[in-house]
Amino acid sequence: MAWLLQKQVGSPAGDRLAALWDRREIVRIPGAHDALSAVIARDTGFESLYLSGGALSASLALPDLGMMTMEELVHQVRTIVRASQLPLIVDGDTGYGEALNVMRLCRELEEAGAAAVQLEDQMLPKKCGHLSDKLLNDTTSMSAKIAAARKARSHLRIIARTDAMASEGLDAAIARAKAYVAAGADAIFPEALTEEAHFRAFSEALDVPLLANMTEFGKTPYFTAEQFQEWGFSMVIWPVTSLRAEAGIVRALYQHLAEHGGQEGFLDRLMSRKDIYEHIGYGDYEALDGTIAASVVPDTDT
């Protein structure tokens, strides 16, 4: 159905996400860095999405060092939610400042339609969670940000991420997570864990939904959703995979064009015009205006 005819979903996005958490089966959440990837994920059968700050920064040709603005983030949230209508978890990095900035972020994200915000306990300039030498905020300051987010939100769920494992160890990371839950976090995201025992330890220590990050080319081995579920986790994200896949195929395309002077030999690696139109509901939009004749996709389209 065309977005122009869609009605507001009955329950708030945060409540719909929480309902997915409550199921016994782990919630599989792919990263969607733009609206088209979001609708493709939805049409493939996924029920929730994740917007990575690292993926969005890369799509802007910026490093993931806290350089992206809140306005750039909120704009992309709005387009993804509008297109997919799925509960969206949003990477809020360090909250774009201190308590008041975090509160504004939560209000902006709720108005844009987000289901949850992820806040991390790094300090600026922040880094990808799988890189070295991250600067950590102290537990008290991070807890204050979470408490501020709790005050500002109405339905938005708060996911607190701790990057403490690498520099402070497992016990300290779990202690931080417990403090964040006490401050008002609805779920915990322990970043850059490196072995099964770490995941099991978090699950045994905490009685809130847990999010596992199954990024590629990082410190975490390639575990499956089924494994994370067995270890007590409620959600698993593949945060930057769609962006990396897109960048890889685009680079290969440009290399092909430069070498061959045309795209014909590359067509089997492209999504067809027909498939893209089906994902975005092209015909549904045309049907809303009687002055537009229904378009016929060329027979040569593959």
C-alpha cells in the first residue's frame, strides 16, 4: 500500500518493539541505512530495524567519530520509519551532549517515529565499539544521561550500551550495566564481547532484554541468532552489513564501467527496475491519481 494511504499504527513504536522482546524467539534486526534498504528488509520478512550511526556516517562519507549532527540522524529516522512502518532502534551515540541534549534527542526521535534509542557510555570523540582506545564516561555521568532520557520519553525504549569490556573487564562491564538498568534503561547492549562465556555472564547477571551486536570484521566471532538466543539474548543486530554490501557492489560496478564502458555485463548483479518498483509500490502511487496512466515496465527489463 502506498504510504499516502497508510494510517497510523495503533500502538506506539516503542510498545511494538517491546512486544517483540517479550516473545521467546530472538528478534533478528538488520541494519537499514536508508529507506530503500528498510523496505527491502521489511519485504523480506524482518519485523524490526536498526539504524547504525556508523553506517549513516559512512553513507555521508564521514568517520564514525561523533561528527554527524542530530538533524542528519533524525532526518534519516523519519524517512526509514515513513517507508517501512517498522519499529526502528536508533543509534544515538553519546546522546549529542549531556542531559538536556539527550532529552531533546529522545523527543526528536519519538516525533520522528523511532521505537528505541541506544545510548553508549563513551566520551567524544567516540569510536566504533570494535576499535581500540575508546574513552569511557564514568558510570555516574552515564547514569545521569539515562535518567534524563527516561524523563523525556513517553514510549521510546532506552537501550544502554557499555563499551567497558575491552578496557575494564567483564565484571566492571556488568556492574556498569546494572547501574544503567537502575537509572532507567529498558535493555542493555554489551559491546565487543569476544566469547560465549561473556554473553552467558551478562544474561545470568541481568533480568532485562539484551542486545547482541553481530557486526562483521570486528572482535566478536561469527555467532548465529540461534546461539545468542540460547545464551539468553532477546535481540541481535547486523548493523552495518547492508551499507557494506551496497558499497561493495557499487565499487564493483564502477570498476566494471571503467573497464568495459557499459553496464550490460553487470546486469545480473543489479536489482531490476520491476523489483525496485514493487518494493517502493510504484504502481500503488500511480493508481492514486487518475491522470497518471499505469506504466508498463519494458519487456527488456531483467
